[in-house]
Amino acid sequence: MNSGRELHLVGLSHKSAPVAVREKVALGGDELKEALAALAARAGVGEALVVSTCNRVECYVYGESLEEARHFFLSRTAEADGHLYERSGRDAVRHLFRVAASLDSMVVGEPQILGQVKEAYGLAAAAQTAGTYVSRLCNRAFATAKRVRSETEIARGAGSVSQVAVELVEKIFGNLRGRAVLLVGAGKMGALSAKALRDLGADRILVTNRSPERARALAAEIGGVAEPWETLTSLLALADVVIVSTGAPTYVVTRDLAGQVMKARRGRSICFIDLAVPRNVDPACGEIDNVYAYDIDDLQRVVTQTHAARAEEAIRAEAIVEAEVMAFAQEREARAALPVLAELRRRAEQIARAEAERTLSHVGGKLDEKGRRSVEAMAQAIVNKLLHGPTARLKEAAASGDSDLPGAAAELFGVGDEETHSPRRRPDADTGPDAHPEPRR
Amino acid sequence: MSLLVLRIAALFYAGAAAAYVLYFARPRHAALATVGQWLLTAAWVVHAAAIGLGCREYGGAEFFGLRGGLVFMVWLGAGASLVVQRLYRIPSIGAFITPLVLVVLLPTLFLVKPDFPEVLPEEVRRPMLTVHIVTALLGVALFAIASLVAVMYLLQEREVKGKRFGALFSRLPSLAALDQLNQRLVRSGFVVYTVALLTGSGMAKVVWKSAWQWDPQQVSSLVIWLLYAAMVQLRHTGWHGRRFAFLTITGFALVLGSMVTLNVLPAGFTRHGGDFSGVRK
């Protein structure tokens, strides 16, 4: 681009920096908005976008160099130095598209990142640092992510243990409306899964633990009801999904207990999810009709499978990203080559040449070859200097798809002819200004 | 003429089956399921036209033959599956039902030799007979769909219990949904079949002057009815899931078995299937 502006990216992510550095750089909400405004206020920065999640902080600058983006990180912490990666132009565009399409995520294909990029764009728009270029870029990135999601199977399967648990429960019970989830023990992963199951529509979450205080605390945290440990058997008769994660060294749910519980349940299905190591649920429980028992290895195996399958799909996704990056660049170039610009320059050069010739025909005899050339050069220089500003503006407007400015320019300079589009052009605009460029006698 | 229209209907069924199976293979293309549904609806309408034309051609006597019975049963089954699709929105069921519909319909497209009496005796031309035929065939169609759903249940249960989580796991609906659908199909099939049994014995009384004759058809129908009655009852005492699915499949196997044996047995041994020798005496 002649205007010298392009997209620059400086960032760090889970791939380049340890969490100790990432958390020093990460910022959210109002803090981010202020940082954006400060960034955009610096010279050489046209537009800016900052994506900040727990796994990455990336600063995109549409401007003259990536120094400003570097500065953004180094001003936050000097430790960032050495963990930063830098991209410019098409590589920066590709990077954003890959991030939005979840190809650069820790868990490839995870769905949250697109929302986070959208949020980043929303913040940039609110801070008024997202101009036409960044808007266009982001929309393309969203479209790319959508294409990747719908045309590949990259988002298929469950990417984490609690997601696998949710999927399993869904396949057994459908939705969980009217069903109860029982949390046995106070493990962290168990609480996570219980929350995920509540999102699936579980009406009641019961929590039980050997220590009543911890049961109460956990129940309060996830919005459940604490029940005494002694009632475990009757709780099992009540709950449909049981998540077990106690620190007990033996089976808390034995095959005998499960059989007893199934009698009390009159055969209604029950699903045990055993997240504890060593295991708390006897795997033999799964042999009983309508009892489904899974341990952490079962769930972890699915996660591993999913990751392998996603890695394969990622190859197809990369091709989509590449095509979109190309299309984005081409679109931008096509817009830059707006005919009005060419026409403006052609007219001006025509005038310059004509004026130089006229002058030379009057006084050319008194000048030597060098003098003649300086006159021609002067005319050319005046044209160039005069058109430099408008050219830069028009290119910028063209690159960002602004059609008003080219239209106005066409009208102003009287070059609004066949191939140029100027929505505001009046019919007489073709003929009227034509007389103007004629030199005065 | 009716045969030509029936063949056109079969083409639509084939299209619907293809769309549903493709959908099952590639669930990302949800449009395929919609296409399948529309094709199935179209097939059903054309099929209805074929049956109507057939009635004009054969005066309704065709339903006393195996071929006419099958044609009509397939139509009822396809209609029932359309209703199920409307109510439950489980398009993957289509991938199981439509191919079966097509397979059952296929022989009727080429078996054109009439296998039914040319004229129906006056005595049996009663509304009760129409009700009997419709309910008997609809009952069997519902039992057939129920057994397919039970097969789906067992397949999915194998995935879920066996911790396989493969292609079938993601494509088949949840166990709860399949179990519930199975139960409802068995229950409604049972109600319809009960009506068929009652009207059947009503007709027996008209034709043979006695409602019960130890006729093989009657005996097997009663056994089937008892089995399904037991299933409906067992459901209340906690029988569901795997065991219920096996029962459903057993029940339908019995239905199929009795249909085949009764048609293979020499004519005159059974008085069902349009053999009204008893009437003519």
C-alpha cells in the first residue's frame, strides 16, 4: 500500500509465554478500553484491536509499523520481551483468522474463542479504535470461523472431561429436565461437571461429603442442596446422575450398593461418573441393567480421541483460512484500484503536460535542454505534491470500502465519468466542470 | 394403472430413504433430513393415490391378498412414521424406517398376479371388516416401527455401555428418547391391535357363527396380543430400557413369524387371508 498502512500484530499466547507472563499482560473490560484508546492516540496508529483471553493477549494495529504494538506489551511488563511473536500484513491477517477459527487454541476447535474475539471487537468499537479496516477484518474473521465450523468437523466431539460427561449424560437421559444430579465428594472437577449438568437443565443438585461444612460450602457455590453423608443410599435412589470425586481410597459405591439402589429405583437408569483416583465406583456396577458407570480414564480417552480427530480436520480448516486470507487481500486491492484515482491522476498529468508545452512554446527558445527539463519537472512536481494528500485519502477510503469520499472527489475534480461511480453526481457534472481545467488566457 | 402410480411412489420412497441415509452418514447437512421428510410425504401422498386407484380397479378385494395387505400396511407405516417425525423430530429414525418401508414395498411392485378372490361374498361386506383390516395392519405397522426403535436403542446402548462413543453414538438419539418412543409405540400399537382383535372376533361370529374357533390365525393373534399386553403391564413395574427393547423385538418377530407361517400353510387350513370357504358352504 502506498499509504504505508497495514495490519501489524504483536502478541503472546500459551504457545510462546508461560502463564506467569500472560497474567501480567492480560487485561479486561474498562482497563482494556483505556489501553485501546491510549494505543490509538499514538502517532502512526490508525486503528487497533486487542484480543485478551486467559490463553493469549494479542495487539493488532492498523498503522505504519509494529513498534506501537510492541510498545503496548513492553510498557505493561518488561518480562514480555522474548515471549512475543510479530506478524505483519497478510501474515497478521492469517493469524487473526486462525485464532478466530480456533486453530490456534490450546484445545483446537473449542468454541469460546470466537466469542472472545467478537468481544474484543466490540470493545474496540466502543473505544472507537475499530475503524472501517478493523471492522472489515473482523467480519471476515467471523465469517471464516463460521465457515470452518460448518464445513469441517473441527468442533465435533468433546474437548474436555466435563464436556464428555455432559455429552454422555445427554445420550443417556436426553435433557435433564426434572432430573437430579448428586455430587459425592468435593473435588474441583466434580463441581465443574455439576455446573455443566445444571446448564443442561438439571432441576436439583444435591451435594454430599464426609465433612458437612465442605458440603455446605460447595452447595452454596454451585447452587445445590447439601445433604448428610449418612443418607447416601437414599440419595442414590433419588439422583439420576451421580458424580463421584472423593478422596476415599476404596469404592464408595460397590456393586452390592448399586444393585440395592437399582431395586429402590425400580430399574430407572442411573449414571455414575467417577472422577476420583483411586476409583470410588466399582466398574462392575456397569454390568447391572440400566446402570452406566464411567471412570476418569474413559472420559479422558474420549478427549484424546477428539483431539486426534480435530488435528486431522485442522488441515482442511487451514485451507479455508488460506482462501479467506487471499480473498480478503484481493478485495482490498480491488477496492484500492478505484478508477476515480486513476482518472484524477491522468487528467492532472494531461494538464501539467499541456501547460509545460505551452510555456515552453513561449519561452522555450531562451532555455537550454536542462532548463526545458526543469520546467517539465516542475509541472510534474506540482501535480504530485498537490495530489499526494487526496491520493492517500482516497486509497485509505478505498481500502476501507468508503464510497462517499471517492464520489465526492470525482465531483469536486470533475472526473466523474463513465467508469467512476459517484452517487452524488448530478447529470450536468459531466459537462460543467469540463471547462474548468482549461488554462485561463 | 395403480401399479404404475405405486412404482412412482416407490421412487419417492427410494429418494427419501437415500436422503435419510445420507443424512445419517453426514449429519452436518441437516437439509438432507428435511429433503427426506418432504420426499417421504410426497411418497405417502402418491402411495395414497395408488391405493385409491387400486380400490377402483379391484373393488377393495385386493386387501384380502398378501400383496394388497402389504401395500396398505406400508402406507400406514409410512404415515405413522411421518407422525412420529412430526411429534419427536428425531430425523435419524428416518434412516432406519424408510429403507425398511422400501424393502417391504419392493415385492409388491413386481408381484402383480392377483392373490385375492375376485368377488367378495356379501356377508363380509361390512364396515366392521374395514375397521378390522385397517387396525390390524396399522397395529402391525406400529409394532414394526417400535421394533426398529428398539434396535436403535440396543445399538445406542451398546455404544454407551461399551464406552465406544463412535459414529453411532453421536448420530443416534438419547437412550431416554428411544425408550420413551418405543414405549409409546408399543402402547398405541397395543390399543389399535386390541380393536383389530375385537372386530376380528366380531367378523368370525358373522362368518363362522362363533367368535372363537381355535383357528391358527386366531390363536397366534391372541398370543401376540397377550405378549404386548404383558409388555404394557411390565412397563409399570419398572421394565424398561434393554429388557423392554428385547421384548419389543421378540414381539415383532412373533408377528412376522405368524404372518409367514400362516401364509405358507396350505389354503383351507387357515381361513384367514381371504379364504372364505367357510362362508360358501
